[in-house]
Amino acid sequence: MSSELIDFFNIIFRYIHVVAAIMWIGNSLLFTWMEINLLQRDDDDNLIGYMDMLHGGGVFHLQKRKLKPDTIPKPLHWFYWQSYTTWLSGFALLVTFFFTRADTLLLDASKADLPGYAAILISVGGIFGGWFLFDLYWRSPLKNYLVTGAIVWFAIVIGYAAALDTVFNGRAVFLQVGMTLGSFMTANVFFHIIPNQKKLMKALLAGEDHDLKVGKAAKFRSLSNHYITFPVIFLMLSAHFPVLYGSGHNVLILAVIIGSLILIKRMMNIRNTFKPWLAILFGTFITATAIIVAALNTKSSDAPQLDPVALEGQKVFSQIGCNACHQGANTSIAPNLQEIFGSTRTLADGTEVVADEAYLRESILESTSKIVAGYPPTMPPYKTIISDEQADQLIAFLKEY
Ligand code: HEC
């Protein structure tokens, strides 16, 4: 596919994906919030709860009622297209943007030597195979042990991330886990939530009474969707957080983020009945931040020993996002900078230069003055972005990289 077409799809599908996801998740969070805040009244058997909401210059008087065959309102609004559109546009983006360059966007050549189609198989297999397992798992008796079941499932997800981390680059690991969990959410809607609601409507139309139990299975799937919402949103945004996905401890960081966001959502949900909710919410945030900061400052065991200035440079390299483009292997986005110092580079105009200190400084501070052959001039000039000290640290790091 031509790069112009890839750009076109990237813009169109990404935009649709974000808008649909906002509509879906916005609805979903609002419905859960209403569910939690419904008031009870005893004088009406068919009333499950009610509430009043101020919006747009008027009061919405909302009632949640049991459905009666003779009182099925018309029109009755169903909510599923936001979910399906989110998944379909996300999958289209995956195929047109990531799969067309799977070897560089998904794989990490320094971890494993695999062809691009292997990355595509792993990605698709992870999403569809993952759903198959997830569905089987929650159909089993384990669903009766919610907390244990959820903890075991959490461990499986982290194991999945660790396995992906042996072949995918850091950014792709976060993305793939996010896509897999996000796909569970849509599949829950498609295979469980909507079919159960249809079953309920069918029974009502056949003259049977509203059986609240029919919704129970669907409700469990809604609940699991609800709790993975926050982690999925984070993982979908994580391409902007190279400091996290680029860390040697990225899987640990991923585990902390998923676990703490689920706990934080739980605290938000039980705030009306659980007094210390705010303390636990902030405690979770502080603990998670502390673990992540500690992980970012701990070298992974296979990291080379660097001198203190180079070590600072290594931090700057991920903090300001150099590694978002320079990924430890030649990619279509940017050249590999490993062992760059002293090597000969070919520039776009055909000349050859030796990457000495002056070249590195110029490449970073005035990146548009010399362009490496085969690459677009997309690197921003860092002259006004970083301090002289940071430039020295980066160069010290690149000399030993
Ligand atoms: C938006 C993506 C992007 C970011 C972010 C980025 N670069 Fe680059 N970089 C490139 C591209 C593309 C090239 C090759 C084209 C060129 O020479 O400008 C390049 C080239 C270089 C080169 C010369 C490489 C060679 O093969 O001779 C160095 C050195 C370099 N970058 C260092 C850095 C450092 C340090 C940072 C962070 C401060 C950084 N880059 C951030 C995209 C990026």
C-alpha cells in the first residue's frame, strides 16, 4: 500500500475510532453511574429506581422500570453501534496502519528475528484466541468465584504481555494487550449482552413476565467490561508514553497500571457505601506511582553498565521520547542509533559522514541540517527543547549505546 494511502487510512480510521470510543465509553460510564445512584421507592412494584438530572436547562426525570409486555415503549433505544464501530474502526486501523509495516511497528528486531507476517499472526491470534479463552473461562464454574477468577485472569493477562514482550517492541506490547482487552469488551456486547437483551424482549413479547435473572449473565459481562475500561483507555493512549513502554520493566509497569486502575474504578463505584474509598483511591495512586518510579530507576539485569552522565542521557532519551522513533532497530520511522558513534552514515544527498561528537550534536540540535538517506525529515530540531546539559548527556549515552 502506498504511504499516502496508509496516512489517509491512519487519519480516517483513527479519528472514527476515537469518536466512537468516546461515545461508547461515555455511555457506558454514564449508565453505570446512573445504576449506582438510582433512588428507591416502595410505592411502585415495577419501579427499579429513579433519579433526577439537571442538564441543558431542564431536569431529566429518569426511571428504571421492569418491562411489561403491554408497556414496551416505542421507540426503545438500544446501545451497541458505538461499541461495534469502535472495534471495527480499530481493527481497520490495525490492518491498514500497523499490519502494512508489521515488521517495524510491531516487532523488535533486537529481541527476535521474525518476518512481518509472524507479527500479524501473533497479533490476530492473540485477539481472537484470547477471546476464545476468555469466553471459555468465564463460562466455566470459575464465574462463581468472582474475585479469585479475576485475580487468575489478571495473572494470565500479564503472562500474555510477558510473552509478547519476547518478540514485540515496547509500544506494540502495550497496544496489543489493549487491543485484546478492548476486543473482549466488544465481543461481550456482541455475544452476550445484546443476545441476552434480545432474549428478554422475546420472552416479554411472548407474554412472559420480566425475569430479572435473564439479565444476570449479561450483567456480569457488562461488569467485566466496566472494570477493564480504564486500563484499555490507558493502553490505547500509551503510544504517547514512551517513558513507560520503553522501560526495561515495561511488563511490570503494565501490571501495576492495569491492577491499580481496576482498583481505582472499584473505589469510585462504592464511594456511597464505603467510607475510606478516597483514601484507598489516593493510596493506590501513590503506591502505583512509587512502584513505577522505582522500576524506571532500576536497571534491568541485562542492561550494560553506563557511566553516570551516559546514564542520565539514557533517562533523557526515554523521557523526552527519542525512543518513540528510535527503537533499537532500523524501522521505517527512524534509524537505529545503537553503535552509531564512530560509524559511517550515508546522507540523503549521497555524501558519507563519520558520526563523531559534532555530528551527533548537530543531528540532535539541528536535525534538519543533515538528513539520513532513506528517511523523511520528521525528527524535530531539539535546540530549543533540551538544555545544553541534556544534549551532553544524550551524546554521552549515544557514545556507549
Ligand atoms: C519523530 C521521530 C523522531 C524523534 C522523536 C527523534 N528522532 Fe532522531 N531521527 C529521526 C529520523 C526520521 C531520523 C533520520 C532522518 C534525519 O536524519 O533527520 C533521525 C536521525 C537521528 C540521528 C542521526 C542518525 C544517523 O543514522 O545518522 C540522531 C543521532 C538522532 N536522530 C538522535 C535523536 C535523539 C537523541 C532524539 C531525542 C532527543 C531523537 N533523535 C528524536 C526521527 C526522530
